[in-house]
Amino acid sequence: MPKILDSLRGAATEAGGALLGRLQHARLPGVGQSSVTDDPDTAARRWRAVTVLCSPERIGTGADLPAPLAALGDRLEVRITPAPGDKGTELAARFRDRPSDDDLGRLRAALREAKQLIEVGEVLRVDPVPHGVREPTPQGAALEGMTAAAGKEGVL
Amino acid sequence: MRAATWTGVNEVSVETVPDPQILNEHDVILRVRRTTTCGSDLHLLGGYIPFMRAGDVLGHEFLGEVVEVGRGVRERKVGDRVVVNSFVACGTCWYCRQELYSLCDNGNPDPGITEALWGQSPGGCFGYSHAMGGWAGSHAEYIRVPYADVGAFVVPDGVSDERALFASDAVSTGWMGADMGGTRPGDTVAVWGAGGVGQMAARAAMLLGAEKVFVVDRLPERLAQVRTHVGAETIDYSQTDVLAELREQTGGRGPDVCIEAVGMEAHSPGVHGVYDQVKQQLRLQTDRPSAVREAILACRKGGTVFVLGVFGGMVDKYPLGAAMNKGLTVRGAQVHGQRYTPRILERMARGELTTEHLATHTMSLEEAPRGYRMFKDKTDGCVRAVFTPNG
Ligand SMILES: NC(=O)c1ccc[n+]([C@@H]2O[C@H](COP(=O)([O-])OP(=O)(O)OC[C@H]3O[C@@H](n4cnc5c(N)ncnc54)[C@H](O)[C@@H]3O)[C@@H](O)[C@H]2O)c1
Ligand SMILES: [Zn+2]
Ligand SMILES: [Zn+2]
């Protein structure tokens, strides 16, 4: 079981959520969670996509892709299609080979960063954020781990 | 700098924390002049939104003076007195272009948590946990404001800090409920909750032309404020059968627009209240929805229920049958503040929208723990505690 899932459970139970584990078809931050009923091979082959408010040409191809995607190189297949209803361009990617959990996390982060680079010109940063004393509690540590990973997690 | 932080369930402390710095080109740093408690903070404080880390700086409704600007900032400059919206929005994504600012795709740097909870991630919010971006809050001497050209509005000279402060969140939220609830001239509007948000929803409904506006609550001092400062009628739900009263007052039709401004910790006097509380404590449901239920049952056929109160997860005994068979529109949203703030500031400048009465208790930042206690327990008539971090 991915570690983040344990952490999440810990945090949620401790402070009062515990809802996550109760959701039918729970989609928890974690590997391959874009689909919970697919078998792992099918899940790994799914296109992961963001919609970017720009024209298809703006996205580029190959080495001209936004840097975070270009960095993943030839391992990626990329699909660029206009989004219906003037919603911009659908930017989708998947690995040609069978990706590891880390690979999928990197791809999620790369897609999100690519979108931000095009839409706002830079990647939003939150750290270092001003904060008070952080006691090393298990719940706090879990949440920290979860936050640190959050750019690479989610259902994307 | 000094800042008020969350240090555990129902614990607030004032600590010395590092100063914020500019990290993105569109950031500004603000010297905070006024910052206030919001009902949403209570859900965080109580641990109902379990993504707070001890030491996180609280606060998302604030006003201050720009002291530093990033290279990419075009319209704000050092010295500007600005009120800032609670949600962080980029202004350029598809959602921002539709003026759905709280849904901004680029306002939450940690979208994984809310995606997992809700399927898609809404935007980020200052001082509102790691689920909403992990942004430091405004109960501090200084705060970093990203996308400042989009979310920080210059306050017109004639409008005082005391009044403009609430354009940040309470007024814009109330205005959104009345506007997106579809209030039209001649309508009857009912609002549940007489906190800052509910009062401002009622005021907005009146300014949008509603003919009759009712506010439902049980706290006498808040209901008195509604009558005196807002000019709406009141219903005390601890004394009156709300559904019967609204039916009688509306010729049997029910209100055209029902606005819920209570949220996940709603209080309920009857059997339902006990049921909800027990289920919430056993974690069988996360939220207590009693005001939402009542709003759905009260609403006229074909009317709209707008949920402004914050909910996090699952509710139970949701009257879907009433919603479906009466042909209701049920909507909700976190505040699209950037959409409403300019017109709110204009109305404030013209004296049509006054908010000073909400600030029942103004105090130094060092007194934030006391302020939160009063606000949470609703003691001494507290409606909003306002902190002045820079004196
Ligand atoms: N949508 C948004 O963007 C947004 C913005 C700000 C606040 N909020 C939410 O709006 C809600 C209200 O905020 P606030 O700052 O006014 O809070 P508040 O705590 O000051 O006021 C809540 C009021 O609801 C009353 N109440 C409780 N149970 C009730 C019931 N069953 N029927 C009628 N009234 C009842 C309480 O007595 C209290 O006066 C909160 O849930 C808050 O999280 C949402
Ligand atoms: Zn708020
Ligand atoms: Zn946006």
C-alpha cells in the first residue's frame, strides 16, 4: 500500500475526517489512482490530460514542449487536441513503456507545471512559507509528506 | 514577524515566524492593517478539515498596504491600500475568464488532496489548510499575496479600513449567494445564518431588488443587527417553526431564493440535531446539514437554493426527493470574490453597503486567541473579531 495512503489515513482519523476510507470507489492520492476499478496495466496506459487555455500550436512538440514535459523525452507519447467549446487545448500524455509509480508522479507534476507555464508564465511556489513551531508529531509528519507529494498526486 | 497560528484542535497561539518573501513575479508583500475571523476558520479550528499542520498561520479576510512588489506586477504599487480576496486566482485560466475565480486551475499548488476528495481541485485559499494550497494566512504583520493584480483591490479614499475589510470575503460571499442564486426584483429571499456572511447575503439581496428578505438564526444580538443595520426581517428558529412561518409570510409559495450561510456545524434543536451530531462524532457523516435541509424544504417550486456554508465531505438525510420533485436548482461555491469586489467597493463608497457593525470586537494580534474564543463561543455578542497586527 502506498505510504501516502497510510499517512492520509493517520491524519484523517486523528483529526476527524476518516471520510476518505469510507468513500465508495475512494480515490486517494496515490499511484495510479486515476482509475480505481481498472487493472493496473490498463490504469498505467490511460492518457493523463490537462486542458490549457491556449491554441494547440502554443504547446509545441518534441523538444519544444514545455520544459517539464520535454524533460521526460522520448519515453512519452503526447497528444494535443483542441478542446470543444473554446476551452483551449487538451494536452495529454502517457508513457510508451510500463511506468513506475514515480514516473506517473513526475508526469502529473509535469503536466500541471506545463499548463501553468503557458497560462501564467511561471510555476507557482508556496515554500518557504512562514509558519510557527512544528512539533514532530506523526500526524504532522504525515501531512507534511502528503503536501510535499501533492503536486505529484491526485487523480490526474 | 508575529502571527496567529493554529496549534491544535481549538488552539490558537501567537508566535514569532519568519517574514514572507516574494517567490513569484506576480506577488506583492502586504503590511496587514486589519484581518478578521470568519466562520470558515471555525471548521478548521475544530478539526473538521483535517489538513492543518501545527504552526500554520490563520486568516483569509484582510486589508493592508503594499510594501513590496514582484517584477511581474503591473497595476499595484508600493503604498497602495488594498483589500484582498480570500481565494488565490490567476486571472488567465478558463475558470478565471468565466469569472469563476474560486475554481482557478492555478491557485492551489497542492491539488492532489482536493482532487482525491472531490474529483477535481478548486482553487487555493489563504490560511486554509494544506488541502487549499498551504498558503500562509493574514493574521500576521505581513503576508505574501500571489497574483496581486487579480486579487488585490485598491480601496477608494472615502472608504474606511473598517468598512472595506469585509469586501474581502463576507460581503463578496453574500453577494455571490444573492447574485448566483438568481435574485430578481420583487423576489422573496430567505437566508439561514445571521453571521457576517448571512447578513451580507441579505443586504445584497435587498440591493438586487428583493422585496422581502428574511434572516433565520437563534442569536438575539445577531438578529437585532439584521433588523437595525441590514433592514431585513428576522425569524428566530429556536422560537418559531421556520417552515410554517415562511409559508405564511409568502402566501404559501415559499421563498424564491434560499441562501444557506451556516455550514457544516449547523445547530439544530430537534431530533435531527442529535442524530447529526452523533453521526458526525462517530465519523459516519462528516458534516451537519440541517440548514440545507430546511432551505430545500422551504424553497418555492422551481426556486433556487444556494449553499454558501462550507461543507467538506458527506452529509446524510439529504432531501433529494424534495429537490427533484419541486424542480429546484441547488448550487454552491466558494467565493468568486474578484468578480464582485469592484462593485462592492463602489457601493461602499456610496454608503449603500455598510459593514462596520460586524466588527464587534477590535483588538491587537496578540489577543487573537481570546478573539477566536469569543467568536467561536459567540460570547459578548461577538460577530467578527478584527485584529490590527500593526497597531
Ligand atoms: N462560500 C464561501 O466562500 C464562504 C466564505 C465565507 C464563509 N463561508 C461559510 O459561511 C458560513 C457562515 O459564515 P459566517 O462567517 O457568517 O459564520 P458565523 O459562525 O459567524 O455564523 C453562522 C451563523 O449560523 C447560525 N446557525 C447555526 N445553525 C443554524 C441553523 N440550523 N439555522 C440557522 N442559523 C444557524 C449561527 O447561530 C451563527 O449565527 C460558514 O460555514 C462559513 O464557512 C463560506
Ligand atoms: Zn471566509
Ligand atoms: Zn485562474
